[in-house]
Amino acid sequence: MSDPALLAGLEHALEASPGTMNPNSVLEDLPGWDSLGHLATIAVIDEQTGVTVSADDLRACRTLADLLQLCDGAPTS
């Protein structure tokens, strides 16, 4: 998925500077990857894609690519 609005929403939710996230971005390295960031991320994904992501699925994500797989409805590894 390469939806610019979704990416911008995720960058905002995770307190990342605009244009700095890429598929290889490690989520734990982002300033907003905490419990509030998790909630904001779940909300952004739901609002932008209509996909409901569980907290367990979110915690299984390591990179932005993993997170984007969730947005496509695909399980993460």
C-alpha cells in the first residue's frame, strides 16, 4: 500500500517527521511507538482503510512494511 494520506497519518500518529518513514523503518525506533502511539496508529488505520487492527497484531509488527501488510488485511510473519 502506498497511500500518501495513510503514510502521513501514520507519521503524525508516531511522531515521525514528514517524509522520514519508509518500509524498512523500525517501529521501535520511532519516538511515538508507545501505548498512546499504538492507539493512534490503530485509529489511523481504521479511519484510512476501514481495517480493524488488534493490539496483538500491532505489537507483532517490527517495521513499517509489517504495519502496511496489516492495512492490506494480510497477516504479519
